[in-house]
Amino acid sequence: MPILPTDAVPRASWLPAAGSWRYHALLGAAGMLVLGPLGGIAAAYMNFSLGFFVGGQVLAGILGSVVTAGYGAPGRHGANYIQTAAASVAGMGGMAVVLQAMTWLGMSPPPLWQLVLYMLCIGMYGVGIGMLYTPLLVDRMQLKFPSGLAVANILRALTDPALLRRSLARLGGGMALGLASGLGAARVPWLVALELSPATFGAGMIVGARIGIAALVGGLAGWALTPWFVSVGWLAPGEPYRKATFLVALGMIMGAAALDVALLLAQAWRRWRTRAPREAQARRGPGMAWVAAWALLWGAATVAAGVAWFGQPLGFQLMAVLLVLVFALVNGISVGMVDQNPISSAFVLTVILMAAAGLRAPHVGLIAATVLLVATAEASDMQQDRSTGWRLGSDRMVQFGYQVAGIVVGALVAVAMARLFMQAYPVLALDQTRLPADQQPARWASAMTYKIVGVLHGLAQPRAAQHAAVALGLALGLATAVLRKVILGSPAWQRFAQSGRRGRVVDFLLDAVLLPTPYASSFGGFVNLAAAGWMAAGGVAASVGGAMAGRKAGPGRERQALPADMSTASLLGGGLIAGDALAALALGLAGLLAVTWS
């Protein structure tokens, strides 16, 4: 567990006592009724206009710390609970694209209460599955979760005067730079041409050069193989390489995860057999059996709601619920490694798997695969929020309660945002997959909906190339993971890597370029080459800056000034992510107001 700041600062007298019902009412109102809907508006606008949205964790953490500032250092827990609830509401708000997809497919709109309850069931199931995986991804594997680390650093700095004094310049400078560059990236032509992404650069600073360069290697491999993808029919001429590589990338993560999970399960089995029953009971995660029951209950409710209200075949609905167990782990690892949650890719792969099982009806595919879209998004949010809570020492089950409460409000926000936007702007109801190029709306690109509906329209003619791409990714991910275990994990290689500069250079090249971890290199398959480049640039900048600062300041100096996971690179990177989130919110609200008054 990271070193925590002092709790010696008393709370302001006018604030309710921590742990009281008034305390939780204050936090809940701030997170679910103010910050959450604000983030939900921004997320829905970004998904309708662009096709992606910026997660609300960082922004909600900043604003939540304002609410709890009077509690001193212990206020970090309250701010964490606020951002957990707010991010849950905002994430569900972004799922308004599901209702847009229903309209594009010509589905008759179901009653509002059915839509709200169906989204509620899926969201509750998602947070349950996400919480079940947190002991593995957060406590055991201790993945970075760049945005989660950024939130933890922000909350510790803003709620502890001593840490604030020592980290303000780096954190504040990063936020100012992220805000300015985020606004400029949308307005300044030469920054637009560079496809500048401050948040991606900041995430690269947090994860470091090995992960960042590995992501760029994956992107360069996809770009170089574009002619081959065209020649074998995986791409049409002129299509971007990631239209094929996102399937390969998902397969790579799944292949590597299969090996890692198998090894962890084998290790857990050996420990369980050699451990006394009382010791096993003492080490069991708090409330995990209860969370498993929660997930089972809401999984059954999701299946029942789909069958009863939407006429879903039982088999496909069960298949969707079970696939969440896979993608909540796979996407969670991706978020933990490179801050990327490929939820639309999970949706597409689910439709492909269902097509292989005989699915041909787009309406059935949409309702079933919506389970993956929403549940995977909320599960990954739960894991990222928990990574923040783990660093802050916040109570796991209290945090889970705030996530659940946010789902309730978020289900209402998702349906409300869809109705609000689509009634105000009828162009959102037009199926852009059927429109010619000269009739495509410039303001409302809706790229996520386009991808969802596009793959559903292709159900009648499933492509063998899609199955081959996933199989290729599985083989690559598994083979790479095995080689990394055998080579990089061997004692002989570790001795060589620590033997001097030559060993360190060769180890770096093998780890980051020649045999990169599939979790990192797969990032290059989900995004365009520019985004992978910004991730690598951030990692290189952080590593070079850290090496120069280490030589200048001497060993251990920064560790004495700040906790180990609040390095200069992580503070600057977190500030960039936060500033970019503020810029996205400002642009989203400005755009909504502009089209409203035009």
C-alpha cells in the first residue's frame, strides 16, 4: 500500500461528521446530482458528435476535493467517493448511443421504464463483475491505471496542505498545460493536424517508456501491414489499418490474459492447499462472496429483462452475460496498462461471436451486445475507481456502494440524454451507415454508433476474415506471453539485465520493441498511429526527465519529498489528463449551448 498523507488536520466545524448519514448525503448529492449529470451531458455530447468520450474520474476528483476540502487530509476519502459516483453517472450517460442505435435500426421505441430498468440491470451487473476482479487487477497485479493514479495524486495533493505545497507547481502546471493544449488541439489548425492528445501524452508519462514505446510498436506494425490486410481482403483500399487490427489487438489481450490468469489460478490453488482454513478466512477479500451473489442476481435480472421485454432468445442473452466475465477482465487489463477501454471493440467482437453461433437478426444482436457495451464500461470504471481507493486507503465496500448509487442515477441520465438530444436534433436519428458521403452530417459524426450499427447490418454476411483476425491475435498474444515468461522471467536474463549499461539497453529493446507485452502493444491496434505516437512520446519524456533529475538531484531526494507514486512524471501526466478533461467538458458544453441557441 502506498504511503498515505497525515490525517492530523481537523475538519471544519460546519461540515457533517465523517461517516454520518448527513456526510453521505452531502457526498451523494455532490456526486450524483451535480457532478455526475454534468459529466453525463459532456459524455453524451461527445459520443453523439465524435464517437468517444473522456472519462469523468479525473474531473470529478478535482471538483469533489473542493466539496471535502474542509475535512483536511481525511477528505481524500470523501472526494474519492464523490468521483466514484459521479464517474458512474457520467459513464452511463455516454451509453445514450444505444438508444440512437435502436433508432438507426428502425426498432420501435420500448417504454421508457423498460429502457431505464434494462440499463440499470446491466450497469449493476457490470459493477459487480468489476468489483470481483479488483483483488486480482488492483491488489495482486497492481496495474498502473493511469487515470486512477492521476485522481489519487490529485486528491492527496488537494486535501493535504503539506503535499499540496510540495506538488502544487508540478500538478498545477500540468493541468494548465493540459487545458491549454486540449483547447488548442480542437481549434488551432497545426495542432489539429498533429492530432495532439494531451491526455494520451499524460498517460504515457505515467506508464513510462517501455509501455509507451510498445504501444507505438503495435501501431507501426499495423500501419506497415496495411497492404497485406488489403491483399487478403481484411481491408478495402483506403480504410484505416485499425479497422482490422482492433480485432487482432483484442485477441492479443485475451491470449496473454489466458496465460496470466491460468498461472495466477494455479498459484492460488497451491496456496489454498497449503494454508490453514483460519488463515485462508483471514486473507479473504472483504465482502467478495456478497459481491459474487450480487453479480449473479443482476446477471439473472439482465437475462430476464432481455427475454421478457425485448423478446430476446435465451441463448444469446445468456451468451452476452457470460462474455462479460471475459471482457471485464480483458478490458480491465487494457485500462490498467494504457488507460484505454475498447468497449466498442468488445461490442463488435461479441456480435461476431454471436454471428458464428447463428445470429442473423440485427435487433437481437443490439439488445444482447448492449450488455457487453454497458457492463464492460462500468466494470472497467469500477476497477479504475478502486485503484484510486486502494492508493488512498478508502473502504472498498463503501466505494462499491457509491458506484451502485451512481448506476441508478446514470440509467436515468442515459435515457434522458438520448431523448433530449435526439428530439432537439433530428439529424441524430438518421442512419448514417445508409447515407451517401455527401449527406453525412459534419457536426454529429456519431462514430461509436456508426461502428455498432455497421457491424449489425453485416450480420447477414459474416466475414471469415473477422474470425481469422481474432484467432491470429489469440495466437500472437499467447505466444508472446509465453516467450516473455521464459526469457525475461528467467534468473539468467535478469542477472544479465542488471550487469551494466549493455544489459539494461538490450533488456529495454527486448521488453519494449522486440517482444513487447501484448497488453501494451495492443493499444496501437485500437487507436490511430498519432495517438500511439503521443503515448510513446509521453513515456520517453518521462523516462528521460526522470533520469536527468536523478543525476541532478541525487538518489532518493524526490522520494523524501513526495510519496513514491507521486513522482514528477506522474504529477505532470496526471495534470495533463485533468487539463484535457476540463478542456473536453468546456468544449462539450460550449458546443451544446451553441447548437441549442443557433
